[in-house]
Amino acid sequence: MFGAKALIMKLLSMSLPLLLLTTVTAGNLPVWPTDFRWSSAGRVPGYDCIIVLELADPHTWTDNYLCWRSGTENPGIRWQSWGPISGMRCTRILETADPHTWADNYLCVPHNSPYQFSWSSAGAIPGKSCLQWIETADPNTWADNFLCADSQLNQREAVFPEDFWFHSAGPLHGYDCLRILETADPHTWHDNFFCWRQSVKDPGMRWSSAGPIAGMRCTRILETADPHTWADNYLCVPHSSKLHFHWSSAGPIRGRRCLQWLETADPNTWSDNFL
């Protein structure tokens, strides 16, 4: 059954005009919940959608979609009806009263996604903004099912440096993080992250180790004493961002508020680098 479900879902996904993302890299993401819609009767005009399908359920789940407003960036949301997707952060979508193998259905997002979804099969979750998932043709109590997350409507802009943190030992709990990686550098850069509080708006930052990113405002992150190709590393933000970064590899910049980027395992003078 697993193989049949996987094959059919693969064929279905090939017919959908979606880019399946494993990272979120843009700053114009749809806002939860206002830019999202649920439909149990096909795609919604003006929205991009993913199909939400449990093949074993006979109650017209072939036309159910989770959608987000067209013109916003693809949030990288994926659906799988045979367990969580490896390499993604997944939320189980379960209706315990439904006998049609819903125990292995998951909605997944990239690990750096700002959407921290929660699921309830018994009404909306207090304190969160929820979107009802209703399939009126399904008799198995689908009238009280909700996908919930913290509302992004009232989130404030991230303040630098108070809302940010550089961490050289993996992502931080309570923060969303951007990996800072120079693959040519052997000094444990694989676990370095630039992070911001989950309670603030996603600043839409991106990292490039291969030159500035087209269409964004970029700051070069350079340690001249490091021989491992740091000359083409850039931290980028959308042009609309209120964050105007400067970089120093020789201590904090006088008159500016700075955050140290420290990799203690790197011997190439990373102890005096500041954003």
C-alpha cells in the first residue's frame, strides 16, 4: 500500500505547477492567516495551491487544497500521506474519528520556515490564528478541524541587534535561523547560524557564498586573513528592508550597534568580526 500511495502521489505532484522547496529564501512570503485559503471544491482563483489528499478516504478528498495568494513567494509547503518528509519540519494532520488511514498524513515546511503550524481536530486553538479545514462530504467529524499558527499580522519588525543572535553551534531554540556556510572553509562552519526571534517578522534575509544575490541589497562578509574563499560571501536582504548592514573584520564600528560573529574553531582571526 505504501508503494502504491507514493507512486500515485508522485504522479499527482507532477501535474501541479509547484516548485517543491526545501528552504525558504525569499522575503515576500504569504502572511498567515490572511493570505491562505482552504478549499474542498478545487483550486481557488488567484491562489497557488497544494493538493491535500488521503487516497484511502472515499469522501471526495481529491479536490481539497491548501492555497496561498498568488504573487507571494512559494512558502515551500508540502503534503505527504505516508509519513513525514525527511529534511522538513512536519505537522501531523489527524482526525482520530476518521478510519481511513489519517494517522500518517503530514503537512511539512522547510526547517527555516516562519510558519510554526499546530493542528487541532477539536476546534480552533486558543491564542492562535486558525484556518478551518472542512470537508462537508466527509461524515467523520471534519467540521471542527483547524490548522493554526501564530498570527503574523501583528508581528513587529525585528530590531537589530536585540532580536538577533549569531550562533556557532547549531540553530537556537525560539529563533528562526539562516545557515552561514562557506563550504571551502574546513573550520566547522557547517553549524553556524544567524538567527532572529520567532516572535518577530521574518526579515527575508538570504546567504550566498557565491557572490551577491540579484534583486537584493547585499553586504559582503569578508575576513581578509582567512584564505578559504571568503571574498564572495554575502548577507542579503530585500531592497525594502529597514536593515542596513555594515561589516567589520577589525572590531565593532564606532557609532553603530554591532553583533559579533565568532567561530572559535577558526584560527583565521574570526574573534574580531562584527555585523
